[in-house]
Amino acid sequence: MALTTLLSAVVALQAPSTPVTADLVLLATSPTPDVAKIRPYRSALVAQEYQVKTIVSGKNPDVKAGSKIRLFRWGLMDGKPTKVGKAKKGDKVRLTFKPLAGWTQMEREFQVDTLESDLAITYFVEVGKPK
Amino acid sequence: MARSTTNVFARKAFPLLTLAVAFAVPALAADTKAPVKGALVKNAPAKKAPGKKQDEKIGIYDLKAIRAVPLNPEIIGKTKKGNIVFEEVKFTSVPGVRTYMILSYKEGANKLPGIVVIDRFKAKPKEVEATNNYVAISVAPVSGNMDPKKKDTVGGPRIDPTKFSMDDHYKENPNDSYIYHHTVALLRALDYLESRSEVDLSKTVVSGYSWPGLMAAHLHALDDRPAAYVIFHGLGYYSDPDGMSGGRRAPISRKQYEMYGAGAYAKYGKKPMWVGVAMDDYFTRLDSIMEVYENLQCEKKFVWVPNRHHHETQRKELSYPAPYPWQTHWQMGNPRPSEIAEGTVAIENGKVLYTATVEEKEALKTSEIYVSYGKPGNWLGRTWHSFPLRKAGEKYQAEIPIYDAKVPFYVAGQISTPNGWYVGNGLQFIEPEKLGVSTANATYPNVLFDPSRKSDLYLRTGKSTWVAEGPGGKGSVILVPDDPQNDLGMIQFQNIDPMFWKGGKEISVFLKGDGKPGPVTAYMAYDTNYYIDKSVPNYTQFQLVPTGQVFAAGWKEYVLPLSKVANLPRVGSLFFETAGSRPLQIGTISWR
């Protein structure tokens, strides 16, 4: 198969993953870095662990009521901390997120993840700016 | 732990990283002999893999001494998710450091191509790559962790992700350095993988984005076993023999460059290298790129990204398929993509012409040259112009306008195809007077930004929405400064070359107010970074709409007097800031 044909076929298979919106309870969080300490980076994704309470919309096999998920959220944007750094264990939030795997741009961002490694938990990324 | 994964992969986005090989990877063999969990595994077989360097001393790496340390690999865990296996392995990378690694692959994998994704912190499972029939390898860099129960590397210098500066790792003693430790860990991971039937090292690609790219550049020098190396940005700093870079003190000393600089290692690697790089990158500066390019002795393909740092624009030079045409050519033997040969610059009939040959495997989408005027330096604030590279007989030619014969320039060619892949040739530094050019042959255009062209070449902010309505019938663009994927907080406009604005008095900017509260501010910055750092007074501020006033709805021309701009000859960028980082609608920008 010619390379062009091959790649065209591959492109046709690309489908953006559907976001999931769910009500969550914060279980653990990584710290938000100080922008002065991570220069030249100006933004950072911060890993947090949540328990899923209710799925509001969307579908993902790794997101079920009662399951644990990990979310990367923008803790630092344009050199300024967001409200993510103020989150406390037990906080209840409604968030919209997509899987990290395959979202190349987010996989490449500066990530702070001090949570204990757990291969069984799937990572997601909050869609948009933390509200 | 096994989990139900019905239809997991059907719903996931296909990975940009591995899309191109999804069809190219052979079917899995059924007779895998993977070691079992908990087994202590013997060292790699004695048979030397092709391309394995054994006894050389390359820079700070003494390969003989490194390999004298027994790996003592141990599989410490295996997790299954559907038919994907995440296998955790620990091995000794340097004395006192047990490196943690995760292998991700499909059950039954046998001699599959590999992808080493160099991670900045922690090792990560790579489900998407494994789903696409790769064996994905992720090695945890040193973190200073001392708890052997943690799924992390044990030992080595302490690295805190919340206090991670790139400049902190150019240590006098390599054993204190993240760069040394991570590179050796990656090298030893490949040594270990020689013993694993799941992966074919000769079809393995090593990839690093940004900071991890530096480790990829080092590994390229040390190891010719992988098929190719793919680096996004990540070549790091350069320091000349006097410790200078672009007329200023380099961010690292010459000794640090010789120990850790990508250019110092470039000559050693034999396997192909693909580099996609911003021409205004903070870390990978232009002099470093040129040094690496010149020193590489292997096949090399560079993709140039003008005026946008790491941010995305509609040009998408580094988005899918980015490296894959070349990566899959080197890795899988896919057909060789279109390419552009090195260019030459010469005077012909009073014109300065850039000439290059192009091997066209298909019709081209774009062919252009990028030109940046000005002496070496100002690496982060240089403006890159695009001029068309047109077919002229058997070759391609572009005319380079000379606005001032005393001003040198950098130039490189680049082509792209309808499928969206780009490839460039080598950058050159040209002094027109040395070519015999004594006078200008062009006048610098007054219009700096013409929205009717719908080109975001000079817009470092990512998301551009082109609108037909605008002053003078030229249309306009709406820019979003705080898009989370292009997070600058401000809008940056890059076509600022005041050295050519002979007799220029002011800049005119048309903005459309949104009827909401101000302020709206413009900044003209010299020695530019890719953002306005208000702790560094390298800019002149113009309050277009003061605090307390409304950004009146409708179009208005704003004038920035050049007489008030500090260090005008060195100014390289124009920034706009809106209250609350609101979107801004911009019409024509010009100087007069």
C-alpha cells in the first residue's frame, strides 16, 4: 500500500474521544508548582485522584460510579496558580474530562504527579480551564 | 489485576504517536515466552545486537564501565487490561540506583517494533501504543526516592517535580545529574530489552519531547541499536568556546556544553534523527540547532516551526503526522517521503536567490523558505518570514528581499505535502555583503499583518478565527489568549523588525472593542521571551483602554508612537493583553 494511501486510511480512523462529565469527590492531590521554580515552563498539569459518585453525561469504561480515576487539571496557567491548588480532600466537584492516553498534546505538557503509581487507575485530563 | 475492557479501545482516540504504524505492524505471534512475574532474569544474552557500542568513551559516558555493572533485572509486577500487559521491571542502571521501568505490550507480542517514550518524571503505562502493536518502553528517571516498595526508581539525586529547572542538571559531577542518570537508565533498558522476545530493537524508535529530547540526543550518540531517534525541540543550549551564545553569556558554560550539550554528542550516532523544532525555542536555541545539524553524521530530517514556540497554529508542522512518514520509513521500511536537499544562496541578475532541489514523491502543498533578519542572538524574539519557493525548471527557487545589505540573515527551506507532513533542510547564516550585495533591493512592507491573507505565521497565539468583516475590507482575526492548549495569557504578534522601518514614526493597530470593561494593554518588548514577564522591565507599555473605561464596541485605530518605545532597534514582539484574558479581534497592523 502506498504511504499516502496508508496514512489517509489512518487519518480516517481518527475519532476524538467523547468527554465524560461526572460528579466526583477528591481523594488526593499533587502539589501545584511555583512558576518561578519550573522555568521556562509557565503552565503545569497537576494530578488529582477522585472517586466517581455519579456520571452526568458521556461514557467511558473506566469511569463508573464508585470507581477511582485520576485527573490532570491545570494547576498553573500563564504563570498563575488556578483554584486547583486550593482543592481539599473531600471536595465535591462536577468536572468534564477526556482520557490522557492518546491526547498527545496533554501527554507532553509539564505534569506534576506525586500520587503513588497505580497501573490500575486510568488518567484523564480535565477539558478546558478549571472553573 | 484484570479488568473488563469491553470495547475500551474502540472508544479511545487513536494515538497520534502510533497511528501511522497501526497497519504496518505485523500480526502477533502466539508463542511468546515472557518471563513470569517475580522472576529474577539473567542478564542480556552475550550475543551482541547490531549497533551496540561496547567499549567506547563518549563524552561523560564510559560505556565499558557502565556495562560492567550487572543489570540484575527483576520483573516485579504484571498488570493486565484486556489483552494489554503492563509489566514492571527493575534493574540496576548505575551502582546504587535501581531503575523502574514499565513495558506495555499486547499479550502474545513477538518481535514487535518498539517505542521508547522518554518521560520527564515517572514511568507510565502506554496503553495506546501497545494497542497499536508496539512494545512501549517507559523508564522512570531518578527522583531521589529511597523506598524500594514504591513503583519508582530507587536511589540517585533528588528531583522534585515542583522545583524542576532545566538549568539545574548540568552538574560538574555527572553522578549528580538527572541527564546522566536518565540517559544511562535508558541505555541499560535497551540492554535489558535485548533479552526480551517481545520487542525488536532494530525496529525501535526513541522519542523525546522538550526536556526529554535532550536525553534522546545523548542516547543517539551512545546507541546505534534503535532504528531512529525522534526529538521534538529538546536539543538544549549551546555555548561557544568563549562561553557565549548569540552575543550574550550562554545559559551554560562551555564546559557544561561539552559535557551535556546535544551538539557535543551529535557526531557519534549513526542512526537517523528526526527533529521538529521551534525556531524561537527557550531551551533549544538556534545556535544549538545549527551545531547539532552540522555535527550529525547520520541521516537527519529537521522540521522547522517559525514564530510560535511550542504552541499550535493552523500550520501544524508538528501535529499528526509530523515524524511518522520518516519514522515509519526508517522503522518499517515504508516508502521514502518527499524531501528537500540543502539550499544555496547566490546573486543572480541583482537578486539574491535561494535554490534547492526537491525530491517530490507527490504534489507539494507548500514550498517556502524561512528568513530571519538580524545578527545572531535574540533567539526567542526573532521574526521568521516566509517567502515562496517556486519551481524553476529542475529546481526550486526563492527570492530573498534585501532590505539592508548590512543586515545578515538566517535561511532554511521547507516543503509540505497535502497529507500534512513537513520537512526542511539546513539553516544557513548569510551576510549579504559577503555575497557581493552592497545595497538594498527591496523596501520593507508597511503592512505587518494583513488579515485577508488568513495567515497566522506571525501570530504566536494558537487559535485563530478568521472573520470577513474588518477595517478597509481586509477582514480580521479573533484570537483567544487563554485557550488551555495555547496558554499564553496574552496575544503575541511577531512581525516586528524595527531595524527596517526607516523613518517610521508609529504603529497602527485596528482593534474591535467588545463593549466590556478595560483595561486593554499593548507591550512592545525587546530581548523578547515568549511571554511578558512583568518582573523583567524589557518592554514599553501602552494603555490602549485604561482601567475603569470600557473597551468601546466597534472598530478603532490605536496608534503606538515609536519614539516612546524603549530600545526600539532590539524590539521583537508586540503583545496585547485584555482584562480577564478575553478574546481580541484584530484588523490590519502596519507601521508608517
